[in-house]
Amino acid sequence: MVASSVLGFPRIGANREVKKAVEAYWAGKISADELTKVAAEVKKASWTSVKAQGVDFIPSGEFSLYDHVLDHSAAFNVIPKRYQGLGLSPLDVYFAMGRGRQTEGVDVPASEMKKWFDSNYHFVVPEFSEETDFKLNFNKAVEEFKEAKALGITTRPVVLGPVSFLVLGKAAKEAKPGFQPISLLPKLLPLYKTLLADLKEAGAEWVQVDEPILVLDSAAGLEKEFTSAYTELAPVAPKILLTTYFARLDTNVNFVAKLPIAGLHIDLDRAPAQLEDVVKAIKDTKIVLSLGLVSGRNIWKTDFTAAIKLGQQAIETLGADRVIVATSSSLLHTPVTLASEKKLTEEQKDWFSFALEKAGEVTTIAAVLSGSQDAAVASALEANKASIAKRRAFEQNSDDTVRKRVAAITDDQLERRSPFSVRKEIQAKTLNLPKFPTTTIGSFPQTKEIRQARAKLGKGELTQEEYDEFIKKEIETVVRFQEKIGLDLLVHGEPERNDMVQYFGELLNGFVFTQNAWVQSYGSRYVRPPIIVSDVSRPTPMTVKWSAYAQSLTKQPMKGMLTGPVTILNWSFPRADVSREIQSKQLALALRDEVVDLENAGIHAIQVDEPAIREGLPLRRSDWDAYLKWAVDSFKLATAGVTDKLQTHSHFCYSDFDDIFPSIQRLDADVISIEASKADMKLLNTFKQYGYSNQIGPGVYDIHSPRVPGGQEIKDRLKSMLDILPDSLLFVNPDCGLKTRGWKETEASLVNLVEGAKWARENYA
């Protein structure tokens, strides 16, 4: 009998109940008890709905109010000293670690965030040192297992594995030079033994232990650590399902197959070719193999025929009792349910499968592989075949103009007319910016009034003309504010944009949009990714109207704002039938036309954001070169069609650039801005090491937190930057866009930023 499994479920609630409750708690509108009640209701709804789909292994313990890695840090007492002794409740310490806190005499910044592997989900990075005092403050896995059991639902608890927990962390400031967090494994394992033993005592038969770093090249050097950890944990734990996802195990399977584990999960959505090697490695063991056949990262219906074929391949060698059909990863990265979508056409709805529907897919595939004769299963199989056939027929439709244009791309289209050294001098005369020019990353606060106006437009309560007048007033407010405080390179504030990807998708051919397909990016920040369904093109200019209007209001230079092709691709749900390279280049050509139109409209600085370019890097190094070639070419294709007067900017999110720095240089952006405020300047040393010669704006304060940076704090940060970077190259800007912040904190922070730049001009003449 083939079992079915879901590795994790969205924790936001079908109607974003968690976001609303968490933000209400932060605002002091509800109590901690009321927040806990909302969390319990969402967990109950998730467990109940997954069970109703007939899934055998239902996950628990993976719910989070902010981030599951942060949960783990709080549980194991990995709490940096700056958050201790502040008189805060454990819950408020938890949130302070995630988003910072500046109230009632407490002033602490947020912890560093990084992207969760190659996804758009951000996790809070644990900080370790020789002094880390591990304690099991609470056992969330046991608590939620019992919580579900009280509802009559038996779950399989989910725990982040000890090796991944340590490796994904970083050395704290107080750690000695050369300290490696993995050295703490012997200190950490006794706590894991307690956690897992308590789970076993509570009645858990299985436990899902996530070790996602096993798909990285670096895991090959951790065989000793994995062996010692699981040799110690297995005797006291429930049956361990060692879980990997997002890429292939590759040669790491050779030592994984020798571990004392009861089950192994592999991702066959991202890496179907690994199945043969994994089956061969474990066939002579008793290890059960969990097959990630249903994508946890995309929203397309699973092709049952293809999935069943892979399942049969495993069964032929291992037998049905040693095979589990599962989602490829947690469904955290997908929307909750397609049932919430009322505006998609019936044809479009037939293409898609969200988290709840994917749970049903897992059950159906497992039933077919088990030889079920149930009429409902047979009907589901036939319906799936019909849906896939219709989608394949739709995919045959293409825009020949777009396809031919992509095929005709030449190397000359990827290069600016002159090298940066020449462009810099021309741009200096055109823009007339001072030393240490100040700017922002683009967006200004999206106020309640802006959201209400957008909603009224959608409901027909405002005409397009009335809405446009409202947006013009918002733009003028932003422009006048920037002039007032003395910013140098202005932006229009993006009040017309609902999201930096969705906005462009709505104006491009080839996308469809949802009403409620929200996924978590970090904390209470949720996004609604557009879906690419066909060839992409630009029917009309998208941003020229608003940027030109903003420029007409001021004599200072205005920066046009676009989202780059790689980021639009990575932050959308992409097509499955066409390569990412082709989709990216289609987007690049559409943006190239927009960039040229902006310059022709009198805009002489344009920022093409690529915060996701590092995030999209394949997890296996052998796959990097091909990705980086088309990703960098896409950016250059989008930005190289302008004159030397046009200053191109780009922005990057939290990233480790060390390994891809030559590609960052090859982008040839005139100015890049990077999130750096929480990275302790380590990122800038990379730029110094490689001799980066174009202009750069490392973020001087963190916008993901409501905390206002002090004036001296910004000056100190600028001083640290200038100890590393040439003063002729430095721009002064925040870490990221200001969309999620309030006006009060934005005003105070930007005033301090401008004062910091003035100080730098006075002291670094």
C-alpha cells in the first residue's frame, strides 16, 4: 500500500487571518491570548482540511507566527544578548528578533534575514558563538502534535534538523575568529534527543526531520556530522523521515543511505533524474522512500501520468510498502486553495492546483499506485488527463512576433555604447548630483488611503480619471517631501503600484492574476504572485506617464522605477512548458522598450531592480554558469538600449555575492544598491576584494523594521562603508523600498539619512 504525505501547509490562513492578527497584536489591538486563539483556529483548519483530502501523513509543528527558523532559535534559546534582559515577554522577544523593536525604552534592530534557498521566502538567520547556551525553552513539535491529537487528528511532526539549523546560521559578533556554528553540534544534540524522545512518548510514530542543506555541494563535507547526529538521535526518536527538497542529493545519497533513518524524502519535481540513483543506493536497506511528485513550488496541476510513471519506477525496486507519494516540499510556497478564486475563467482554473488541491493530488496518485479500483479515483485520473491535454493544446498557441524577436537577439544589444568610465563623466554633467548623492530605492509608504482608492477603482466607485488625479496628488506629496528634506535623486513613490511584480504583470500580455492566492514572503509580508501563462509582450508604455509627471514637478532629477526581468520571472509562478531563459528574455525585451521610452520622456536615471537574481541561482554549483549567463544577459538586454547620458541603477536583496561577483560586475549597471545594514559590512569587503569600479549604494538602515535609525548610527555606518569603499563611488540610500513602512518613521529615518550624507561631505571632502 502506497501512503500519501504533505510536508507542510501554508500557515497564513485562507483569508490571511494570521497576518491580520499578528499586525493587530503589534498595534496593541489584541492580546497575546487572542493571537494564540487565532493561530489555533488556523492550525485546526489546516489539519482538518488536509485530513479531509485523505492524506495519510499530515504535518504539524511547521506553523509559525513569523518564521519557522526563528521559532527554532527561540525554542533552543539561540537568542542574541541584545534581546535579553529587556523586560519583554518571550513572545515580544521573538518578534523583536524578527522585526526589531523601538518602544517603551527598548531600541533593538531586527536580526539578519536571508532567502530560504532559492525561494522568495526569507528566514531569520540564527546567530551562534562559543557562548551559545542551548536550552529547550519549549517543545513546539510536541505541543502541536498534542493539539492536533486533541482534535482527533494524528500528525507527523516536522522539525528542522540539527545540522541544517547550525549551517544556516552565522557566527555572532562576539564569536572568535574562525568560529564555525557546526562546531556546536555536540552541545546541541542532547536537546534534540530530549525533543524527539518527548515526541515519541507523546505517541508520534514518525517525525519529519528537514535537512535541506543535503542538496548543497557543501554537504559533502559534513558526512561525519550527519553520521554522528543521526546515530545519536535515531535510538530515542520516532521513526525519522529525513527530508530534502529543492534540488538533488547527488553523491550525498551515498552517505545518507547509510544513516540509521527509517525514511528519506527526495524532490522529484525539481530533480526527477535523481530517482534512479537514490533507489539504487537504498534498495538493500529498509529505508522508505518518500517521492516528491507534487510540486510545492508551483501552481500547475500535476500531470498524473508522468507522476505515476515515476512512482511505478520506485515501486518496481522497493515495493509499494516502501514508497510514499508526497509534495516535493512544504506547500508554504503556494496559495491556500483554488476555491477562493472567483474571477479566473473556468479554463484558467482548470490549469491550476493550490495547496489544498495538491493535497488531493497526492492522495489520488498514491491510490492509483496502490491499485485502487475506486470509481472516484478513476474519475479523478481521467479528469486530470483531460485537463493536462487542454493545457498542452493551449501551450501550442504562441506569439510569433515575440518568439522571432527573442530569436533575433544579438550580442550588440547587450552592451552599452561606452564603458562605465566614459558614461560616468557624461552622467555627472547630466544629473549634476553632489558627492555622496542621496536617493531611495523607489517606493514610499502605501497608506490606507492609497489602498482604499485602489479598491474603489476596482469596484467602480472611482472613475479612472478620479483615480489618476488622486495618484497625481500622492506623487506630488512624495516629490515635495523629498525636496523639503534635501534628497538628491528623487523618485515618484510608486503610489499607483500594488506590488513591484504584479503591477507590471497586469500591464503585460501573457499573465493572469488571482484574488486571494497569497504566499508568505517574510513575517506578515505576503505577496500575490502573478502567473505567466503565455508569451510575454508590452502592448503600451507602463510607467512613462507617472515618471514624466513626477519629473514635471521638479527641477531635480527623477529616477524611473522598473522591476527587472529575472525578478519578475522569479517572483511569478512561471510557465512549465517553456524554459526560464526564454521567459526571462521575453520580459527583458518588453522592459527594454520601456527603458527607451522613459529616456525619450526626459528621465535620465532608471532603476531596474533585480533583488531576485541571486535567489534564482541553482543550488548546485555545476548548474550556475548556464543560469548566470542568461540572467545577466536578460538584465543587460533590458538596460543597454539607451544613450550614455542615462544612469542605470539596480537593487539587490540580502545575498551572498562572493561566489557570483564576476556576474555582478558583468551587469554593468552604473549604480547598484544593496541591502547591507544587517550584514555587518561583510558584504562590502567582497566588493573591495574584487575591485568593484561602478557606483554603489549599500543600505544605511533596515526598512524591514519600523525602528528609526539614529543620526549617529547612520554616520557610523557611513564611516564603516568609507573605510572599505572609495568615496567617489558611494551613494547613500536605505536598504530597500519604503512601501511597508509608515510615514512617521519614514520621515524621521530619511531626515537622518540626509544629515548623514551632509556629514560625510563635510568630513570626506
